[in-house]
Amino acid sequence: MKPVVGATQAWSCVVISAFAIVILSILGALYKTGHHEFAGGAEDPDNGAELAGTIFVAVIVYAAFLVFCGLQGMLHLRENRRGAIQL
């Protein structure tokens, strides 16, 4: 099987996805618990749980990116071990 994306793009995607998962998970947890910095004032609507759900969907999307790009990077490593020439 041949990689779809380049090695640099695959490993960059892995790093960016890992950071995004960590940061968005923290933000989602803060919205879900109703942290006072994110909940707003008394007149603001209480929709922290809905926002947290949307953020966690984004975490799932980034996890899929992490898996796909990680597999692409591993394909590049496997191809390099075989002595393939990169153009």
C-alpha cells in the first residue's frame, strides 16, 4: 500500500492533531463543568453542555485525523526501510 500524503505532512498532522485533542478536551471539560470563566454572567443562556458536546465531536474528528496521519507516517517508515527512492 502506498501513502496518500507526504511524510512531512503526515507527521505534521500527527503533532497538530495531538495538540488539538489535548486543548479541546480541556476546553470541553471546562464548558461541561460550567467553569465561571466560560459560563458567562447571570443573563447569559446556560448552554455549556451543548458547547461541550460540539467540542467533543471536534475531538473525535481530530482523533480520526491522528489515526489516519499516523498510519500514513508509518507507511512512509515502512517504505523507507525497503530502500525505496523518494522523488
